Amino acid sequence: MTTLATCRRCERLTDFRSDILARYPDYQKTPIGAWGAAASRMILVGLAPGLHGAARTGKAFVGDASGQFLFESLYECGLATSPDPEIARLVNLRITNAVKCLPPGNLPTTGEVSACREHLRADLFGMNGQRMRRNRVIICLGTLAHRAVYRCLEQPVQPFSHGASYAVRPHLHVLSCYHPSRLNVNTGRLTKRMLLDVLRRGIELAG
Ligand code: SF4
């Protein structure tokens, strides 16, 4: 298995990171993995690092507008110690992305999503071991993460529906949510109430 820190499997994304580093030398020089305690019972899976978010800070959903929106709700549900992602600690929660390198236009190719499956699997199975006795919940933010998670779990991909949850195996639930992108939030497709409802459902499923 290729380690995440040294992975250069996607040439397009590796080249893109070099271009970004030429413009922003302080940004992250390696792919960006999960953060939060590995023993957490919930994990949020987004799409990919944002240019001025995770690609800058090294933490998924820290540093951009999506993260700001998300953390207000995480704090309200008790899943983060602050509504400010820059200083928050996660509580019984991990956060990661389906694709660990920044893609141009926020759009990884199908091949790049498949190439990164091995790293997403490590995030999910780090938390969701086969012998687990307590419930675990994976919350997919957006359709790309939704599909990537089902493929990682080697399960048939269920139709995406905001708020829908599936028990994919004993003690393991997958819950889907619209991505808290600026577009979804500005158009009202995802409201704070809708996000809070999904997070609270996740907490309930985690038991
Ligand atoms: S996107 Fe994933 S598989 Fe591709 S280079 Fe980055 S870490 Fe490796």
C-alpha cells in the first residue's frame, strides 16, 4: 500500500499541487488525510481539499466558507468544541475527503476517485473495523462522497437522497447529506436546519 504522505498516483493532481505551491509556497505539500481521533464513532466524508481551505490548513473543512458553515452546526450538536474551525477540536468525530489531493475546479475525475479509494478505505476501516461491537456512522457530504463510500465498502451504491440512511452491515450506518458548498448554502438547497437534522440523526444512530 502506498502511504498517503508519499502518494503521487494521480499525475494531474500532483502536477496541480506543484502549480499551487509555486503560487502559495506555504500551502500543504502532501495529500491531506483524516483528522480527529481514530476511535471516533462518526466520520464525515467530503469531496476533496479546497484551495484555500484544507489545501492551505492541512485539515479537511478548515479555512473555507464550507467549513465555517459546517462547524457552526458541529458545535451546536456537540461534535466540535468551537464554531471556529481554526481552533475547534472534534468530539467523537473524524473528518476526511474522498479524494485527498486538490483537484482543478474542485472536480476529480472518476479515475482519481478510484485511485484514492485505498486511502479512503484506510480512513473508514481505521474506524469501522470488522469486529466492532458499537455502532459507527459514516456521513457522506454530497453525491461524489456518497458513491465513493459505498464503493469503498464494496456495497451496491444506494440512490443519493439527503437525510437517507442505510445500515450497510451490523453496527455500520451510512447517512447522506448535501455538501455544505457555497452554492448549496447560498441557494438554500442546504440550510442549517437540514444539516443539523442529519448530524443529530448521525448521533442517534451512533447510539
Ligand atoms: S488523489 Fe489520492 S491517489 Fe491520487 S495522488 Fe492524491 S492521495 Fe494519491
